[in-house]
Amino acid sequence: MELNVVLKETVCLRPSEESKRIQTIELSGLDRISPAILYVVLFYKSNLSSEAEYGIERAKRALQKVLGSWNPAAGRFRVNDATGKLQIECNDEGITMITAVSDSNLEELGTLHEYKPCYEKLVPHLSEADDISKNPLFVVQITRFACGGLSLGLGGSHALFDGVGAFSFLASWAHISSGKDESDLIAPNHSRDAILGSIYSPDSCPAAAAASIYEQDHVIAIQDLYGLPVQVIASDDRCWETALSRADSARGRLELITFCVNKEIVETLKGLAIERGKLFKCSTFDVLCSHVWKARVKALLLPPHTNICLQFPVDSRDRFQPPLGKNFTGNAFVLASVSCLVRDLLEEPLHSTIQKIQAAKHVITDEYIKLYTKALESADKFFPSMRELTIVTDWLKFPLSALDFGWGKLSSTALLATPVQETAFLMMNLEESGGFIVRIGIGGQYVDDLISNFNNFSYY
């Protein structure tokens, strides 16, 4: 559909209290693996026609205030000349905020969580800069609709925060914007020293000392990728993002498909998996992750003896020793990995796939986390073909409905094209109580088969 959006104002918002000194945050390999911007749009249906301008100004002031303690978001990337690795310079250069208006009503957009190309008009898009230090790390666009509703378009570098850190940042901003006492907020910890210190300490695991990423076969998540075709190779952080971007362009624009799954189906599959597989427990993630992997691999029509791999991020905050803490904002997710042949995945029952996923989670111990993070410190990098690799990201635990900026309850969320478009995202369906959403990108020629496979839940 056509969506007319008029940009009214573009400003650079800096912290209301300037930092006393410029701080440089050394990033870990977990941060630097994906520096690209990820965009999401939040929709608020509440009628703010008479108070919209005040509500937007209040959100601006709250953002400036919260940037005082979340100052990396107002900083810039720079590359360490000596190591070639990305860093964040907390220099209060600010974030870009755009305010806009549309003469459309939110109802005209239909199902809000389904991606539409016109949503690209609801987020700021950065122009490519020759110098990485010129671009902001976080961007915001607030668009007011004719019905009085609002959309909040957000874009942030994944190297800045992981999902937990990004949600905590947004929750802190919403807390202040809605008029709540900021003294209730927990101070964030942006330092990566605990992770980096464990990597380079004398007691760190010697097995991870190899300089090349191709010598890390003791790390399962990396070892499993050796058996897949390589799509991207880079020698350092300077060319890694460029290489990923070129590979994404070479694959072309994928179809972004959104599936809705009701709670009853998931609960039924969980119960059957526990009964038939003699499982102690089974989570919503376990069921949906297994189902997505099977449906996607079957749709891609890969030969039966092809090596395939499933990887999914596991939060290591509590698994790392000593624990990083809930207030740690950097990337703390480590990839768990399952590999097998196409034939084996498609022939085995759902509960067997779930057992493999659960076993992969148990591998993520303190020792493994430190081996994995040290392996990512290697200067060279590679990324495999996304036909053989399936990545599933869990957003089910983020209470997005709690993000009230003083505009009323969040109505829906839409994820835009991601740096790795094939990644499947699992989210709560805010438009259907208790339901779930799966968003995934796939080539247009495979869409019909994927839809047919995904909507077939007759495993037993």
C-alpha cells in the first residue's frame, strides 16, 4: 500500500548532562560479529490527537535524560589502528531523531505485525559514510498518524547492545517518558572488561589460543560451520561489515514472511513431545525452533545427504562465571549449534529434534563461553551459506507490551529487514492474546512450500 509520510524535523539529541570525559569501550568478539543496524517499528493506537506534540516532546526530553547513563548509544564507532578492532567512543555525539506525520490511519495498514515495504518510511535510514565514526549508533523516528496513533521506528547497531541490553535501554526510556521515578532504574553496566579479562587472563583456556578462526575446531558452534559452503570471508573488522553487506546484496531481496501460531497448538505439541520423547520439560522456544528448522529445510529442497546446521543464541549472563549480571548491556549471547544431514532432520519425529536443541543448550557452560568468545577474537572471519544454515532468535521473553512511553499500551511490533534476512525471529503476538509470531526471510521461489510446511502441524 501507499503510505505518505512527511518528515517535519530532524535533530541530533545529546545527553542532557554531558560526560565528564570521553570513555572508550573495547568491544568483545561477541559485539563485533554484527555491527549492522537492526530496525523495528512499535505501533501505538491510542488517540493522542490533542496531546500528541506534548507527548512527543516529553519522549525527546526523556531520551536525553536516559542517555546520561546509556551514553554508548550517543557515541560513535571507531577502529583501533593498532588492532583493527571496533570500539565505541562515548563522545556524546548524539543520536538522530526524526519527527514525521502521515495522513493515513493505522487501521489502513491492516495487520500491523506483518512486514510491508512502506514500513521503511517509518524508520530513519542512514546514508553510507566513508568514515564509520560519522554515523550514529542509534536512530529514532516518531510518526504521528491521522487517527492520533503513533509509530516509533527504532534502529540500533547490534554491536552496541544485544537484545536484553536494547530492551533495557528502551524500558528505561519509557519509564522516564511515562513520568515514573528514575530512581527506580538500575544502573546499566556497559563495560566488556569481564569478558575481555577472562579471555586474556593467564588462567584462560589455552586451547583457544589459535590466531585463526579456521583453527577453532574445539568450539562446536564454529566447528559445525566448517562443513558448510563459505559465503563471506574477511580479514578484520574494517572489511567485515562491508563483506556482509555485499553478500546480502548478492542474495537479493528476500520475501519476509510472518506466521501466527496460537497458544493451543504450541501447548499440544509441547505435551506430545514430553510424552513421546520422555522429556523432563519442553519450552515454547523448543517447539517453534524445531518446527521452523524442519519447515525451512524441507522448503529449500536440499539433497538428503547435505550437511545442515541450526544455530540459536543463548544468553550467557548467568552462565558466565562470575555472572555478568542482569544489568550488563553488551552482547552476551553465545550460539548453540545442532548439525545433521537433511535426511535425518526430516525423518526424525519432532521430539527428537527438540532433544538435540535442549542438549545444545547444555553445552553452553562457563568454559565453553570463554572458548567461544576467545575464538571470535581472531582477526579473520567467515560466514557460511544461509541455505544450509538456519538461525533462530528468541524474542519471546522480552515483555514488549510493557513499553509505555505515556502514549498508552503498545499495540503491535513489526521487524524490518534484518542484517541476515534469513534469520527466524520468535516473538509474542500482541494482536492476539497468548499467540506467537515467527518472522523469517526466504527466496520468493520457496515461499509457497514454506507456508505449506509451516502450517502443517501433524507430527503425530
